Amino acid sequence: MKVHLSILCICLLMCACQSELQSDRTAKPKQAAQEKADYAIVIHGGAGTILKKNMTAQREQEYLAKLNEALDAGETILQEGGDAADAVVAAIHLMEDSPLFNAGKGAVFSNQGKNELDASIMRGSDQNAGAVGGITNVKHPISAARAVLENSDHVLLTGAGAELFARDAGLEIVDPSYFYTERRWNSLQRILEEEKTKKKEIAELSENKLGTVGCVALDKAGNIVAGTSTGGMTNKRYGRFGDVPIIGAGTYADNATCGVSCTGHGEYFIRYAVAHDVSARMAYLDEGIEEAADHVVNTKLVEKKGSGGLIAIDQYGNVAMPFNSAGMYRGYAKPGERVVKIYED
């Protein structure tokens, strides 16, 4: 009798566990299959203390025009059936060439008065990636990152080695003075002046931590590519790198989930693997892209006191552009649809 009772108890327990598991499965159903957009592209030009009251009408139009120009460059490639990587690089080139953004020509200065540039790119098809950090003479850092992806066994190259690799790869090399802009130089001088009377940590103004450009694209073949480029943080010291050249922190792509490019105070994006975290929430919690991205930026980062934002595209062409700062230069395009914005509204 005791044996029978034991067997009965075990059976009841197994049934209860099976019922609980079934309940868990039905409590959060899998994301329903969606209709895929023919293609999609999303860009950002940095996040930070971007307030309409501080922006002249002319400068606002310059930003909007450049964002639209970058979208045009990438979207044209996607419309013609081109590769997502080509679209990402084309869009980022336009922003690297503009002094409006903290990347390439508009890069900020380090404490030593140098422009030190970082970039990364990742393919969602095979999770291969390339990145460069601390380069000073490559006109288009995103192209250097792509060269690492396509022509190197490594993922991240930095400093003089990365510059030599870029030269050997036939990329355009410029004198470091090419990156000088009076606006960025004056920003450094203001911070250096503040350091004389204030603590270093408050002298580094928040808007000087959040500038970056990025692009994510989904092509007609269903491949997702994400890329990011930056001049880093104004007044940075000691060879500091932020999140941009660190795969999983500032850039990530997986065809099964999404592609992500981040902009913000890089130390926080590194600590919490922000770009990868969006993809992981989609894979493990079955969240949609907007839910996953919003949670990471507006819940997790906010709780950790991290500021910034990100752009993302999923396998269906759905777009997310959350940020927790005052503004973020951003926009996206897909067939018959385009949005370009700066402020929170």
C-alpha cells in the first residue's frame, strides 16, 4: 500500500509540474509571425542635451538635411537590392564627413588635443564583426572597421596597429589636422578652463559624452548589419575607449533577432552590454523589438544612472529608437515611409 501511495504522490507531483510548465508556456506566447518589410534602415547622430530652445532654426535645418541625406545614401542601395553592409557604410560616411556630428570630421578632442576615432560594424548573418579604436588618420573609421571584419582574423584593432592595417588595406589616409574643427576645439578649452576651478568629474559636461553616429540596415535578402562611429568623449584621457568599438556594448547584430547601434555615456553601455541585451531579451524573453529596446534604455539604464539611446531593426523591419536624454538625432526609412526627428516629441 505504501508503495502504491508513493507512486501516486509522484504521479500527482509530475502532473502538477507539467501543468505549471504548460501554464508558463501559455502565459507568454511566442511572437506571432509578421509580414517582413522589403528593406529598412535607421540612423542616429548622437543623443544628449539637445533642446529646441538652444537650437537656431538654421542649425536645426542643417541637422535634418544631413540626416535625410544619410538616409538617402543608405536607402538607395537597399532599394536596388544592395547589401546591408554597403548601406550602413554609405550612411555613416555621410555623417563622418559632416562637422555636425561627433564622428570623423566632427570628432571631439581628447585631453591631449587629439582626435581619436573609434568605429565598429557587425553582420547579423554570421555574427562576424570588426572594430577599430584610437585611430587618428583614417578619414572614414567605419571603413576601417569593415576592413577588419572582412580582411582580418581579429575583431578589434587599436592605435598605430589599426592605422597600419588601414593603410595596407588601401583606405584613405589623411593628416590628423583634417579632423580639426573650431567648434570642438573650443569645447575642449571650455572644459579645461572649468577644471581649474571645479572637480574633473563635473567639468566633463554631459553633452560631451553622448555624441556618436550609427546605422542599422535590413536588406532584401533578410540580412541585418549594424555599424557605429564616434570621436569619443571630449577631454578623454589615458587612451580611453567607450562602448563603440566593443561588440555587444555599442554595436550588435543577429539576423534571428535584431541589429543595434548605441549612443550614450559609453561606460554604462559597456557595463551592461546594452546592444547585446536588446537582442538577448528578444531571444530569451520573446519580447518584441520596441519592448526590449525600451526596457533596456528607459528602465535598466535609467536605474543605473546611464544616459543615451539606441536604434534597432528586427528581422521584419520593425524599428525602435528609444532614448532617455533630452534629444537624439535620428531617423528611419522603409518602403513608403520616412521619419526624421531630433527632440523628444
